[in-house]
Amino acid sequence: MDATLLPYRGQREAGLWSLKRAFERELGALGEKADSYEGKLTDDYRERYLAWVERCVEEDPGCVTLALVEGEAVGYAFLLPESLAMVWDAAALNELYVAPDYRRSGVADALLDDACEHARGQSLPLDRLVLDVAPENERARAFYERYGFEPWGEMVAVGL
């Protein structure tokens, strides 16, 4: 399926929030964190998230890409701006999501290719792209492994 990739330019009506919300709900459904993920999806969180995305896009146009099929947003990739590369000493793919009906259609491949191309243009401490994948998300893990991603450290967390 052919998707059109367009840089997100802060147009809030473009469908980014509905995709982000679906992304968060699917993450929550993977483990025992559904209530936590669902609980954060408030109007305030929506406004803060979209404002942050807009600041990132102002700083680094092209860091957020929407995939559209027949004018409908069906996926997105969010590569953190170059100024945040020092966090991981690398480019960081913050989010990549494709709506279920468009998976295995080439949309995710196109979004990842686009994110990799954009990352190659960043001035990075280490020439690599990192991302976080939930251990139980076998579908996503297999997708990234096809691209040559391999484990690189392990993230741990504690509640605040």
C-alpha cells in the first residue's frame, strides 16, 4: 500500500494525537500497565504533548513524519531533535506507530527509512539510532531486528 510521507508542521488536526493515543493504549495493553497508560491520556497531557512536538518540529523540521493513505493519517515516526542526541549519545527514535489496518503494508518500513535518513543528517556523538521496545512487543522487536537493530544496554525505572 502506498503511503504519502509528510513532515508534521504543527497542524493539530492532522491526526497525530489520535495515533499517539492509540500508541499509548497499545503499549499499556502489552503488560500490566494499562491503567497507568490510560490514566495519563488527559486533555492536559494532550496539550503538553502536542506543544512539545511543535517545539521539536520548530527546532528540527522533519523530525516528525506522518504517513497518509488517501488523506488519512495512518502512522507516524517521531525522531528526537538533534539537540537531544546527547541524552543517548545517538539519534533517538522516540515513537513509531502504524494503525493496525495498515501494518504489514510497507508503511512502517517507509517511516523507519525516513527516520533513518533524517538521523543521518544529525550531528551525533555516535553514529547510531536507538529506540526503546517493550520486551513483550514481539511484533515490533522482529520488525526492528529485520533492520539490524540489536540490544544496546537495558533501561530500568523506578516510580517517583
